[in-house]
Amino acid sequence: MTPEHAPSSERTPRLNPAAMTIQDAARLLTKAGGMRVDASQIRADIESGAPTNADGTINLVHYAAWLVREMAAGGGAVGD
């Protein structure tokens, strides 16, 4: 294993975009999108049918695809 791929206890854990907690997803989407995304908005989307992994985490690609489908069908934005 090369050093850059070896696990290190000195590094902070990396986020996995295929399995993010709701809170981590909200923080990342807030930083990336330029508008505040609250965890309650994501929970509302989940209650409206947004996909989650079996363990309750979110795959950001699947979530983004769901949001695009919702907007194309005349639905709202995140948390609407």
C-alpha cells in the first residue's frame, strides 16, 4: 500500500459521499451551495420520498438525482 493510501490516525475522517449522515450532508450542501441547508430540510425530503441507505445515511448522488426529478415534476427545492 502506498503511503497516500495508507490509513492514518493523524488525519480527520473523510466524508463518504455515498454514505453521509443527515447532519454531514446538510453541512456539506450549505458550504457547496451558498445557501443554508438545514438537517430538518433533508429530513422533510426523506419523509417526502428522498432515498436513503439501509442504515439511514444519504448517498449524495442519489439524493441529488431525486431532487432534480422532484423539481422537474414541479416539486419544490430542498426541504419544501
